[in-house]
Amino acid sequence: MSMGAYDEDEHERREQQASKVDTDFDDERTIYHGKVEYDSGDSAEALLDTFEQIKSD
């Protein structure tokens, strides 16, 4: 048998495995309450300056 070749039994095994549906996962959705805030922060130049300062320390 050459590499990558498989017989009819292997073909049937793969077909059975591919046709199974995994239902073992939790189907409940988690509900989150709250809010999200974004801080735009400094400009790109200010952030690059801070990064360069950190690198030089």
C-alpha cells in the first residue's frame, strides 16, 4: 500500500467519523451586562515617543 492510500474499511471508518455530529458542547449563551469604553489615548506620535523612551531605558 503506498503512502496516502487506504482500503475500503478505512474509507468507511472515515465516512462514519465525518458524518457524526458533536453535540457535547454547552448550547447556552452567556449574557453579559455592562458597558465598554475605549480610551483613544495619545496620538500615534506620542505613543511612538513613549515606546522609544522605554526601549532606550
